[in-house]
Amino acid sequence: MICQKAEEIFATEPRLLNISSPCYILGDIHGNLKDLLLYSQILWKSTPFINQSRYLFLGDYVDRGQYGVECIIYLFCMKILAPQNFLILRGNHEIRDIQQQFSFYGECCTRFELELWDSINKAMDRLPITAIIDGRLFCAHGGIPITITTLEQIRSVPKRIENPLYSSFETWEIL
């Protein structure tokens, strides 16, 4: 249910988010629940609704750490509760092929069921890939491909990409 609701929200968002400040930018979490909970204690203390700040996560929420499922579900819940405050971009570890090479696929299969892995990935397939803060600061997990010369090219990337490595070279380069 959480994954499906998150997927619905992500499906309405553009590939290039326009964000206004104040905005905190957070990098790789990689299944480190302790750090994610520390961020919550420091940055959005009791509730994100009181605070007018936005929180932009740049990708790589799963793999490597022990709590990838908990981290991504936590972020999905925050997105559902405060969709304008929690902005979640896709990184290269939000791709099935990468997860199968690292730990997230095994974590899901061992601790939960393959169905959960699939539900999480269906939502992550729709994550935005870039953001611009105050029209001046470009944010992405990876970088800007040499083939992209305009923001319109990013905006035109398909809404759902299951495997960017094979279906969208530009997206793969951004991730």
C-alpha cells in the first residue's frame, strides 16, 4: 500500500523538479537507517509540516547498508505525508540490475518477499531524476550527460523507466 501510494505521487511529478529554498540537500543513504533517523532528529525534528523547509534526497537509498527496506519505506512515508517538503531523486542504486549486484535484492528476498522488492522498484521507476533550486542550482545524483544541452531534454525523459542502462542512455548518465 505504501509503495503504491508513493508510486502514484511520483507519477505526477516532472522529471526535473523546480524547488524553492529553503532546501536541505542530502546525499547517499545506502541503507544506513541510523543516519537517516539522525537527519530526522536534527532537520525535521517533530514533523515536516511545521517546518517550511524542503528536503531533497539525491538518490542511492538502498544497497550496502543493512536497512535498505526500512530507509526507502521511511522516505516513501515522508513523501506521502509531506509531498511538497520531501523530494526524492533517483540514483543508480534505484535500478534493479544494480540492486542484484549489491545487497538490496538479497535483503528483500531474505528478510521479506520478492513481491516487496518489485513493489518498491515500481515506485522507484517513477522517481524524478533532477532538480533545480531557485532556478539556479542544478541537482542530480550523477551528472549531466554531454548529449544534454537543454533542460527541456531532461523534462522530456519518459515518466517511467525500468532500466535506464538499456532504455535511456541520458537518464543512465544522470543517475
